[in-house]
Amino acid sequence: MTLPRFVVVKSNHNKKYLRYLKKEDGEEDAPAGFLKFTGEEAGSHYAKYEVEMAKSTENKGFVHIRCCYNNKYWVSVNGMDKFEGDVLIVAGADEPEEDQFKPSCTLFEPVYVDPIDDEDDDNKPDDKAEDDLEEGSQVVQFRHVQLGRYTCLHNDSDALVLFGGSNSTTDNPNNLDSRDVCTVVNWESLVILPKHVVFKGDDDNYITAQMCDYHSDDDDADGPNLMFDGRVDLGGRI
């Protein structure tokens, strides 16, 4: 089993996508280059990563992961300030490093997690998690080869960063909601719409905005309306 070349990584714990943190995001103690599970959009270029297979034969099965936004590889760094004592994973290495004895090693081992089948198990994923198990997605843990630890969602809920501090697999590796379990989605499987689109119904008519002369609190059950948040109100019709 291998990972796709281009992927999106989603936390099974908080259901957010791993994204590159821009400098202008300006979060305290989390400078640019840090990776956070705060992304809302799978199609964001801040959430796109390239998986590169290790070249040396002794590292077969290991991968390097490159952030496509800043073209830098995942690498471990010691945290500072409120992250002091933590080992963070950042998109900060200019080149891949396969020497497992160097702190700058960029090798990761994908550990594939199988979902449980027992319907009565308390750790059974919810419907949202089950949706992520569709074709084109894989449930994995990432082990940092040089550290021998698993990356995971940081325990501090105010700092949702990829954290290299889990020294073992989850208590129950079949628990799909664990902090060190992710769903990896094939980028090529995503349907990314252009910025401007038109929608055509099966009656060959296009959705358009129209001025309405009734008050905003009136109910219109006679036809669909395009809402300002992008939703389409079908007026109770299917």
C-alpha cells in the first residue's frame, strides 16, 4: 500500500485539514512554517502536500513530505515559548535528508490503520469519519523515523499543530478519532471549482439572482432562491 503523490491530510480528531501557517496569520508563538490542523477547505493550496518515496534501499517504505506552498519538507524542530519542551513538525527543510542519525532527517513512515468492524465498539467512528473512508482516502499514522515517535494533534487545543511527541501508537490503533490518526486524501480525487461558475438545472435554465419585493421574513415555498452564503434554498421542494 502506498500513498498518492499529492495529498491532503485531515485530522480524525478535530476534522480539520493540516495547513501551512502563513506569516501574516500572526498567531502567538506559532511563526510561519508551522503546520496546524485548522484548515476548513481541502482544496486550499495551503493544505496540499507532495509525498516523495525515499531513494535509498535501506529506507524502503519511508517517505518525505513536502509542503507544496513553500516547497519545504516536514522536519522536526524544538519548540519555543509556550511550545517549549515539545517537538514540532514544520515545513522547514530545503532538501530531503535520509540519514536517520541526523536531527535534520525528513523521513516518515506511514503506518496504515484499519477501521474496526464491531458495531458495538465505543470507538466506532461517526458518520463523518466513515465518509472519509471512501475511495481515494487512507487512514494512517505518521512515524518520524529519526525520533521513533508518531506525529499527532497537540494536546493544547489552542495550538492545533502537528506534534512529534507521541512515543507509541494509540492506546487502541483502531480508534479512528485518536489524535495521531489522520485521513490522507488523494488531491487528484478532489473536485475543485473555479472562482466563478454558473449552475444549470435539468430544465436547461440557469440559476440567477432576482430582486424580490416581499419582506425578508416572508416564506417563499414556490421556488428556489440562491442564498448569500452560497446555499440554494429549494423552498421545501426536492
